[in-house]
Amino acid sequence: MSDPIVVVAVGGNALIRDDQHTALSDQYAAVCATATHVVDMVAAGWNVVVTHGNGPQVGFILRRSEIADGQVPTVPIRYAVGDTQGAIGFMFQNALGNELRNRGIVKPVVALVTQTLVDRDDPAFAHPDKPIGSFMKEGVARHFARELGWSIMQDSNRGWRRCIASPQPLRIVEAPIIGKLARQGVLVIACGGGGIAVRETGSGELEGVEAVVDKDRASALLAIEMDADLLMIPTGVERVAIRFGRPDQQWLDRISIEQAKRYAAEGEFGEGSMRPKIESLLTYVIGRPGGRGVITNPESIARALRGETGTWIDG
């Protein structure tokens, strides 16, 4: 029997600690820190598939493209997502390979460019709501909205960001090969930025579209399609809380599908922060009977796997 499979969905913002640490060298240092915790999972006997976000990184590419407009061709969203899959994928592939080697673990690592199929008629295309790029002050964001035609939004009281369409993922095109590689013991980095959004033409061909797919939604779909045993979403807190920040705040250890649905309906989870993560775990555990989902912070991954911490949802 092969080792169990876990999909670990690392956020793009996790690679940028703050506004003073946006350089690629800073992002690589953050990836190296995350790699330590990912390899803890390998050492514990898991076959690991790492997915990752790319919101800030895509924003940097688009901003550079806008500044250089007239000098070089502008970069469409789909190619910016592909660029970040390569760059961030290299960071993880390099850092994970080095960490495995340092621990004496022999395991191949590969980063795979991944496409995600979406519906060409998804209503999200008429209502862009996915934040990308760096955080800005409101005045700066409104300036870009006027000058460049951006759609903008306030993101979790941390500032203002550009937003674009985020359709629902229908299928991870490369899921079969990702699953096959994982079962053969390969540590795979895939589905970067939720995958490059593509739609199917009338003739059955795939073509890129100007949209981004939510990384957690795509990771949940990938975990279902490859029949993974666990979906883990590392975030900034060790466990999820209800009544967050209030005197009667309560940390959640294990919750049922019904409890998670009720808390979400009651508005207990932040709309732009924790709610999408909980909803992605729900999608996974409902779509993959017997699967388990957990949210915790990166430094608690090993303890969470031992059942000592994290917020768990069981299917």
C-alpha cells in the first residue's frame, strides 16, 4: 500500500512577510522556511503535493508590464500566472530538494505547469472580485482605477487591491498525471495560483482566459480528483476561531460538516480571509468521502499531523 497523499495549499501572501520583504530573495527565504515544514510531512510518511498562491507575484508582473507599456508587449493575466508557476515552482523545487537532501531523504521533486478548466459563461466574468497584487492605500488604488481601468476592492482591512474575475474551477487538466506522480513517491508542486484558467472551445481545444482561479478552491478540486487523503491549508493562525477577537472567542479543534456550514452561514469566518478556506475544506470533505481537512499555521504542521492542534473537518 502506498503512502497517504496530502495536498498542501500554501498562500502567495505567505511568501511575502511585509512591505519591506518583497524582493525575490526574501520570497525564497520564506519558501525555505515553509519547505522545512513540508519535509516534516514527508518524514512522517506522507506523499505531498504542494499548491501555492501567486496574488502578489502576479500583481508585480502586471505592474511592471504597465510601467513598460509602449516599450515591450504587455503581459496578459494567463501568461503572468504561467510565469509565476515557473518562478515560484522553481523556488519550492530548489528549497524542497535541498531540505530533503540535508535530511538524507531520497525523493524526486518536480514543478508542473497546471491548467484549470473554467466555464466561459461563469457569472464571475461580469463581476470581478478576486484581489491580486500588492496592498495599496485607497487614494493610490483609485488613481489606478481611473488611469488604468482597474476594478479595485478593499481586502480584509489591510488595504486596497486590484481585482479581476475568479470563475469556479471545473477540472484540473493535469490532475491524472499529478496523482500518478504523487503515488510513485514524487513530491509535486502544482496548481500554482489556482492553475492557468482555460476554457474549452467548440472544437474541444483549450484556450487561456483573462481570469484567476482561487488557489484554495482549485486545491480542493485537485485533492478530490486525485483522491488525496488530506487537504491541508496553512495560514496565519494555529486554529480557527468563532467570535474572533471577542471576550467569548472560542478556538475550534474538530468540527463536523454541519457545524462548519452553520458557522459560515452565521458569518463567523472572515469573508476575504478564513471563509474561503473553510468553504474549500468543505468542498473537499463532501466531494471525497473519508477525506480529512485541516487548517493550521506552517510551524504547527507536524503537531497537527499528530492530532495535537489545528482545526479539523472530517468527511
